[in-house]
Amino acid sequence: MTKAGKIGIVLLITALLVGGSLIGGILVGEPLPASAEEQVPQIVVTGYGSTSVSPDQAKISLGVLTMAPTAREAQQENAARANKIVGALVNAGVPKDKIATQGYSIWPEYSYPKPEEKKAPSIVAYRVSNTILITLDDIKKAGNVIDTAVAAGANQVQSIQFLRRDTGAAQREALQKACQEARQKADAIAQSLGVQIAGVQSVQESGSATPPPIVYPGAKMANVAGSAPTPIEPGELQVNASVTVVFRIK
């Protein structure tokens, strides 16, 4: 190999080593300095707010349970009573599209022999359950609807749910209260530490909960068929919100 060729190889190797060092430096990189935002002193607080709203809708779950020696007999009796219930509700002013089938089931009732008899269980009857869901936009009619259904043959009242169809305004009010509480907390902390609030770094809504429905189980309505109207008290719903606020301090 000529002298010029050897010099060219040396230069090529040197260039590759230098280039590799630069590439390695780029790939590995140097630790980035902390950003200015991360170095700003902060106070982080969470504020909570809530407000009450009156429900404006009721959902009533009721139905009829029948039992007979055969599934067909239990089904026929159940259908007749369910149709009578629906008809009575419609006559009482409940729109037909506000009445929906919520559940339907058929299951056998067994007789279990004594262990010494060494016999298999036998079916002695069948139960049929038909559950209807009624949606009322006038919650004052809830008691009358229950009375009407029971008088028509309903023997099950599963539950009553009271809801609010639009909770937007209540949620905004709860959020405002949550922000106010967050600022009050931050002011108290800053005053205790001898610092001042310089501004808001960030705000995050931690959660805004729509009110769960108020549910009255059927077990509390055992005597709905009495002569007096069934009293139903809807109460109020709570709307809750929370925010997490990062305040800059100086």
C-alpha cells in the first residue's frame, strides 16, 4: 500500500471516531436543566363544593309475580294481570311511551326430598315475574301511580328513583364553590408561611359528580294497597365537585 493510501485510511478512521463521538453525544445527551416553571415556588390545594337540587323526575319499578302448577298457567295469569296494570296506568294519565318492560323471568319451584329418601328434587310449581318501569316527569304523581298499579294487580314494588334531568347549572355552581374554597385554603397557607399568592399556575377539575338517584326499596312499601294515599317524599339531590389548583407564590 502506498504512503498516500495509508494516510487516507488514518484520516477516515479519525473522521469516524470523531463522528461517532458526536453522534454518541447527541444520542446520550446531557441532562436538561429544570424548567423555569418547575423552579417557581407553588402551593397545591384541592377545593370541594356542593349544592342541592330538587328532583324533577321519578322512575318507579313495579310488577307482578304469579305462581301456578305449570309454567303456562303462571305465564297466562301473569300476562293478564300485567296487561291490566298497564291499562290502569294509561287510564290514570301515564303516557304509554313512559311504560317499559324492565324484566321478565320464569323459574321453577322445587320440592327437595329428605336425604334418606334418595330421590331427585321435583318441580312443584312455576313462578313468573314481570317488572315494569314507569317514568314520571311529574313526581307528585308517584304515590298515585303506585296505588293505581297495586289496585290493578301489582304485588311487587321494587324501587322508586328520584332524579334531576338537567344538572348543568348545579354542577357549575358546585365548581364555583370548589374554586372559592381552593383559594381560601391557598390564602390560609400563604399567610401562615409568610408568602404571597402571585397567580394561578394551573387548574384541574378533579371530579364533578352528578347526583345518584334517591332509591326507595320496595321493602319500605309493604302496605301500599291501604286506603290512604301512599306518601312519597322525594327529598333533595346533592351535586358535588372538586378542583385541584396550583398557585404560584412569591
